[in-house]
Amino acid sequence: MDDLVLKIEDVGKDYMLGAVTGQTFKDAIRKKNKSTNDVFNKKFTALDNVSFEVHKGETIGLIGSNGAGKSTLLKLISRITAPTRGNIYINGKVASMLEVGTGFHPELTGRENIYLNGSILGMKKKEIDEKLDSIIDFSECGEFIDTPVKRYSSGMYVKLAFSVAAHLDSDIMIMDEVLAVGDIKFQHKCLNKMKEIARTQGRTIIYVSHNMDTIYKLCNRCIVMSHGQLVFDGSVNEATKLYMGVNTKTNHNADYTKYMRPGWLGRDDVRLTFAEYPDKSDNIVSDNNLRLSISWKCNTRVENVGMRVELMADDDKPFATSVFYNIFSGNKGDTGKNILNINLSDVMNGNYQTYYTLFCLDPYDESIDLDCVRGIDIIVEKEKIHQTLNWRNNSWGNIRI
């Protein structure tokens, strides 16, 4: 098709684990023939069987947890590295911003780096000359344009780098979380610029961000990555619901079979498959006890698995945690169910988020997290006892000691 600018076909990317050493070729062959338990023989699959097509003028959001494979995919499209398997077909010129200040020399001035960075991105000197004033004006760095960029802040770096990339006559523009560095005003300016070049110039944009607001404002299509695989390709609304886990939960139960785990987890020894508040038809708690029923499945042998139930209010830190030790063990393929009783006697009325984390302990009693999911929210609405203090959570906290 004439408007097809990018085709990803069954792409995979593997990396070998272990350190780079000064071993001889003979040593390398010897290690290669050893057991796969050898650290130098292990491989890590960053991408596996990824396929999709991109057409001219599309603005595509690429989302997923840390470690999902987003940056690896962008490096393959930018030809920074080659795929281990599969094929990538590109019809046009690619301009990418995968890291703040890529292609900038710290000793050169902003003006000199515009020429350097523009050349790296494929612009000719005459082309840069014609666009120099527009690049400087958009970057908002005019006052410092003849100052060495080693004295620039990270925000000034990204402003100048984005300005050069935005003025490049490329067919595909790739942005990897770089706008997170800039101030809010400049972020809006960049988003409007990307909308404009996609609409008026027909340029294709692939944009990575953890900020769903910017994904909604810019993109007309969204791809969700998880553990190196493409798990969704479609509307922005459905993609963000999947990413945020909205479709997995009701007010009193949650199905975690398709829930996206955070990238930092890095393991799948055991998985929560279902959770519910069996005594309730909603998530309202009117007494001091909350019964939580969980179902799980083992993907390998696990022993003495415990669970943390964390309660959070308006910020991203738990204010209370209920811990259950040694609630189950199991072999690969085993499934089971447990009932946990959570004591809320000291928790004051309010709306709370919950997180469920399965864990085990190492020999030093440090927690090794095996699974982590966003739990079912709760609304604590206990009856007020006569003549008790009208509690103010914002001033006095969520726990009364």
C-alpha cells in the first residue's frame, strides 16, 4: 500500500546475560558448550513475535510497564540495533529522540549542536541554514544559543533536541519519554507541534509515555506491550483501560488472568488469578473486619508464600499494611484458594486503594515479591459511635492509634 511507512513482521530480540570479559576464543567456545546454567550462556528475550503495521499520518502511542520492551522496539525501528528474528520494513526517513541530548557535544554551543545534531538526523547544511531561526525560536533557548550546552539544564537540552527533530523532514518521528523532562508549558507546545506536523505534513509519530493524558491528547491509536510481547493494538481508550487494569475489576471482585504485571517484577513463579470480597455485593466496609478471598496458580515450585495487603489514600505510598505469612505452598500447575481476614479496626472512614503482593522470604528474611496487582478499592463507612471525635483524615491521618 502506498501509505504504508512501517511494517514489523514477527520481530524478536534476544540479549546474552553476563559480563563482557577478556576471554580468548577458545574459552568462549568452551563456555558455549557448557550447561545452559552457566551465566554466560543464558539469554534474555526482550521482544518476542511482535507484528504490526503503521500507515502515513498515524500518531501511535506505545505504552507498557518498565521492562515491557518499548525502548528495545524503538531502537530496532531506529536501526540502532538489529532484530534477532523477524523483519522490519521502513518506507521513508526516521528521526528519533530516544534519549535527552543524543548527538549533542557538551563543549559545543547550542548553535553548533543544531548543525551537528541536524547532520546526524540526515539534514543538509543548506536545509539547516533555512530552518535555523525557526529551530532556535521554537526551542526558547535563543538567549543561550551561543553558550556551550554542558551548561544547559536537562530541560533546555530536550527543548533544543526536540526543536531540531520537529523541523526535520522525516517520514517517521519517534519520541521515547523525552518530554517528561520539559516544563508543562513546553510539553503542551510540543504536543501541539506534533499534532500539526501529523495533520498538515502527513508525518507518522510513534510516542512512548507513561502519562496517559498526553497519550489521549496526541494519539489516534495505541499499542500495549507486556514482557516483550504485543498484547493490544487498537483504540487509545481500550488500550489505557487495559494498561490501568480497569477492565479486570468490579466493586467486589477482580479477574487477574489478563492483568498486566509491573515490569519491575521480572518473574512469574506464582500468579493471583482472582480476588473478591465474598461477604459483599460492593466494596463498602461498615465494620472492622474485611474478608478477602484469593485464588492462585503456581507456574513453578513455591514454598511458604505470604501476602501483603497495602492500603493507600491519595498518594502513592501505603499508610497501612496487613501481612499474612506462609499461606500456601505448591508445585508447578497447582491451583488453590485462601480466605484472609483483614483487621480495619484502626482505619478511619474514607476511600482507599489496595495492592495485593505475593511474596516469600530469603534466608535473611528479606521479602522477594512474586506477584503484585492493583487490588479492589474499598470504602470504609463505619457507624459513628455517640460522642466520638469527628475525624479529619486530611489533618490527622487515616490511622487512629
